[in-house]
Amino acid sequence: AQTVTQSQPEMSVQEAETVTLSCTYDTSESDYYLFWYKQPPSRQMILVIRQEAYKQQNATENRFSVNFQKAAKSFSLKISDSQLGDAAMYFCAYRSAKGGGYRASGTYKYIFGTGTRLKVLA
Amino acid sequence: GAVVSQHPSWVICKSGTSVKIECRSLDFQATTMFWYRQFPKQSLMLMATSNEGSKATYEQGVEKDKFLINHASLTLSTLTVTSAHPEDSSFYICSARGTAIYYGYTFGSGTRLTVV
């Protein structure tokens, strides 16, 4: 079974600085997706960034980028130029890419980490 | 972008009554809906997965008769908490997968249930 581990329950960063959130995972699959979700106080889950395992290039979305190390099964999130609005819970998630077709099964469910609470200091 | 509307956003009910939570995909067809429960300061716990027109698949430890899931159409899935008790008080979130090859699922805004 796949597992996702976020070893940092809480992190703090000064506004405009850079912070890196860690995520490691365990899987025997070779094809999968990895995600970072943000959950602000409103509790709406917001997709921050995604990475396909078959892509060697690290994904980037504006101030957010990942360091994907497939062999090490590591998927860290770097937030540059941190803003007050970045304060939230961040969840790392794994999803199998196995199979396909119209009907999804439990194979397609997310495996979430326990989350990291990010505080941004003014 | 894909939107999932979840209602109600919060509900208070008396112990012993049932509560229904709805999730609607507004601009895409949700072939699969995932229902989660989240306790304060914790991660999302998957309760069940439902495919349109099929019976839901429940995770181990989740009571099927207490948490009834219906996914009768490609745009609507419901979670009914039957005979609710205070220990069912929690935050419930749905997440939808479309027919296209989406890389990320769309989450509803969540429902805070308080049973008194």
C-alpha cells in the first residue's frame, strides 16, 4: 500500500522569504501523480501544483515549484516570495495512474499526508 | 475551471435525526465522487468512493448504514448521515473526478456538521 509522509507539522516563514515543505512517499508503482493542495482557514481545498511521475522536469506554477526526486521518493514544495495569503495547511497527495477508462475505482483515490501548517510572519 | 458546489456549508441537527449533504458538479460530469471526513487540525480521511450508477465502496471502518451515499447522476452525489449522534460532528468534503483525464480532482467547499 502507498503511504505519504509529511514530517513537518508546522513551519514558519518571514514574508517575502522562501520556504520548503517536505513530503516523502512510498510506492511500488512506476506511474503515478503527486500533488500539493492548500487548505486555507476557509477549508476549501485548492490545488497548488501537480507532478506526473514520468516527467523528469520539476513542475512550476509562478511562486510555487517542486523538487521531485523519483528515486528517493521525495516531493518537496518550495514557495518563493512568501505572502500572507500563503498561510494555510498544505497537504501532499499521491494518486496512482494505473489503469484507465471511464469507470474509476479505488485505485484512483488520493493518499494524503498529514499536512504541514504554514505560518507567514509579517 | 471545474466547480463542485457543496451544500449546505454548515448544518446543526438534533441527535437521532438524519442530514443530507449534496455535491453537484456544475460544469463537468463527475464519474466518481469521493467523500472525506476531516477532524480539526487533521488530514482528510476517505470515507467512500462512488461511481455514477453504482454502489459506493466504503473504506474499512466506515459504517455503510450510517453514511448513505447516492450517486444517481453524473452531476449529483449525496451523503446522508443517518441517526446522527454528537460523535458524527465533523467537517465533510466531497471531491469529484470527471470523464476527461484530469490530473487533479475538484473539491467541494465542505460541510460543517454539528450534532447536538
